[in-house]
Amino acid sequence: MRSAAKILILASLLALRPACGGGGGGGAGVPAGPSMPTLPGLVATAPTVPASLPGTTFPALALNGAAANQTVNTVGQTDAQVQAALQNALNAGGKTVVNTGGAPRTVILTSQLTLGASAGAILDGGPDGLTLDGNLNTRLIHLGDLASLTVQRVRFVNGRHPQNGAAINGGEPRLTFLTVINCTFDNCQTTQAGPDFGGGAIRAWNTEHTQISGCTFNLCAASNGGAVNSLGSRLTILNSKFTQNAAFGTGGGAEKGPTGQGGIGGAVYVDNVSNHATATPQLAIAGCIFNANVANDHAGAVFGYTNPAEPSTSIFEACTFAGNVVVGGQGHSGGIYSQAGTLTVRNCTFNLNSVPGNGGGIFCINTTSTIQNSTFYGNTAGVLGGGIATTQGNVTLLHLTVAQNHGGQFAGGLFSTTTTTVSNSIFSSNTCTSNPPAGIQVNNSFAGGGNRQWPTAAGNAGKPVSSSGTTFADPVLIALAANTSITTFTMALGGGSSALNPNPALSGALANDQRGNLRNDGFPDVGAFEN
């Protein structure tokens, strides 16, 4: 039984390749119309408002306060007149502020607005509410080669395009900067499947830096990256919310041949962050909520592939991944899929994500991966690693709470076949189905110590998470809740918990817990939460 499981696992892992579109030109002969998956329901055990993260390395972006070069007045104007005025303003460049007369105004566009090649502009919808509506018929804004745009305080709805960027598309083949602040994207969708198509709301090509801050993406859909599709660009997403977005392509990337028609990254798809010679090769996502996004192939929430030849970094801080789903084949990662470069995950919660393959919360194959002060609760993998699955690089797990996750075969909490250290962490009530002797909670015993594991199990089924320094005793975890945090939900420790105030004190404890509270009583608690 165990040998058969190993063969199946190896076959599954060897079949995994970078699921990126690759060398372009994809989509020839692609049938029109998406294979739209059923949207999962929103998860209640998650914050409703993204965190502003004051004092962190990733504060929210402030609105651009430059003086207006021109004002577009919508009062008493028809939609056609407003569209013409907006286009003239973009042609003129500089900053445009929209005056809606103190009341919200929706403008139905009959064609896309355009910002020309090498042009720069700031579009500010004003304080009262400008909505650009594509009427299920047109893309909303297209950016030319080497254009640069800041857009703020605008709602984008009902954008449509066959292939890329139904709300904002830029630039082809290059974009200088794209900054999107305090905007909303509702029901913006592309309509064709293909390995190189994507971005229901935003598609950014070869950008020096794409920045998204304080935005909401809801019910957006595309072949890859239901909300955001980023190629060759440094990408930063801050304090934003992604709900029920979908990657509707099927079969994976272009390397799969004619059957590879996308379906990667239910909310966000990133393929390489290093095409611009002077830009920092980085993906950074902080203070964001990903709730009930879905993909047909890989990565229910975020797919991040970076160029192995560049020193790229991927950082996730104070984010919630709740109820994100992959529905097709042997797809990996309900929450984050990360490949190549370095990965850092800190102060995040992964709850109730699911995937038919490996890594219900995270699937990572990076040079180095560091996951700390994070909670994994109730995630499910059809094969291995209900909470976390990893097969490459050096992996460090510190102050995690990993509870009630499930692996279809074994390793309900953590599956790893690479160099891994687990310290000061809780593994509680993680389960598996078909092969318990291979390890119910973990598939191996790793380096590290200061861990708590529960319940006990006989023989290999009860492998300790660390080969030394694992105590089998009940951590008495309390149900996932806000626990005074403005960022992520956590699991507090109940009375009599084995994780409370261990003596001797933990080695290498972090100064703060997942919520940012100090561990300063001399005996820091095990796991992500400090009582």
C-alpha cells in the first residue's frame, strides 16, 4: 500500500511543471466561451475589511494629490459626452479629476478608453463616485506601449474582452507603471480560454512596477488570473479584497500542448517578476483577503511563478486565504502556489481551502521558503499535505498553528520531501484517509523542536513533526476567531493547553505573535497565538 502510494505521488509530482503561458502565441484555435466553474460560497470565518497595516513594510498607498490639469464635469452631460471628455483628457495627459456634482455617476462606455504609447496620465474619479460600465460589451481602458497610468477612486463594472484585461489592459508589449488605488472591479470578465490569456479585471505586461492598493475585485473571471494577470512585472498588491473570482481555462499552461488552455490562479496569476532590467524582481501581497476564489487547474487564489535565473522574492504578509478552491484534475494549492526564488509567508491565515492534488493551503517549490506566525485550519488536499506541501528547497516553519487539515492519502498537516525545519509549532487533529501508516499528520520527522502534537497515534502513523523536541499533549485550541485582530483570524489557546508558557522557554521564539502582540512574558507560547 505504501509503495503504491509513493509511485502515485512521484508520478503526480514529476508531471508538475511551471504552469505559465511561456513563449506567447497561445490560443490559436481556442474555442470561445469559458468552462466556468461553480463559484464557492463565501467563508464567514474571515475578516471583511482588508487591513491598512500601519507601520509595516507595506503601508497602503495614498491617493495621488497632484493638482489637476483638467476637470471632467459629468453634470448635465450624456454618457457619450462624458466618454469623449475623458478620452480628450487622457489624450492631453496629466491629472484629470472627475466632478460628478456631489452624487454617484455611472457612465456606460460604447468603446474602450485609450492611453497612447509613451503617454502618462492620472485619472481620479473624484470623491463622489464615478463608475465606468462596459455594458457587457467592451473593455474599459487600454494602455499603449510604454504608457504610464495612475487610476484612483473609480468603479469598473461589466467590462468584457475576448482575451485580456476586461477593465484595464496594458501595455502591449511593455508598460512603464500602473498604479490602481481605491478602485472597485465588479463582473469584469474575458470570454476565451487559452494559456496566454488572462486578467478579468487587470492585465499588466512587462511593467516596471504594477501597484494595487485598497481595491476590491468581485466576480471577475478570465482564463488565467480571474482578477489580475501579471507578466514579467514587479507586482505589489496591498490592502485589497478578492471574492469569488474565477480562472475558467482548463488543462494548464502552454507546455501541456493543445490541451493546455489555462485555468491557473483563481484571483491572481503571476508569470515572472523580472523582465524589466532596473526593477526589483518581487511579488509582494500584504493585508489582503482572498475569499472563495476558484481555478480549474492550479492555485485557487494566487499563482506565483518567478524566473529561476533571477534572484526573485515572493512575500505574503497579514493575508487571509479562506475557502479558495481548485476543482480540476490533480491541481495543486487551494491558497498559494509558489515556484522558484524565495518565498516568505508571515502572519497569514489559511482556512477551508481545498484542492484535488497537493497543498490545501500552500504548495511551494522555491529555493528557500519561510513560513512563520501563520494559521492553517480546515484545509483539504485530495492527495498530500492538507495544510502545506513542498518538494524543493530549504523550508523553515516557525510558530505555526496547523489544525484539522486533511490529506486524502496521508500527511494531513504537512507533506515535505525536502530539507525542512519545524519549530515552536502546533500540529493538532490533522487527518488522512487512505494510508495512515505513511503518517497521519506529517509524512516525516524533521529538524527543529519546541513543537506540540495531538493526538497520539501508534507507530509510523504518529510520526512526530520534529525528530526531537516534539511533545504529544493537547494544545486545547479554541475555534478560529478574530481575537481582537484587524488583519487575520487565529486560534487562541484554552485553559490547560500544553502550548501555554512552556518551561524551559522556547528557543528562537519570534518577538510577536501572528496578530503583532508581544511575546514578552519570558515563556512564549507555542504556535501562532500568544495568550
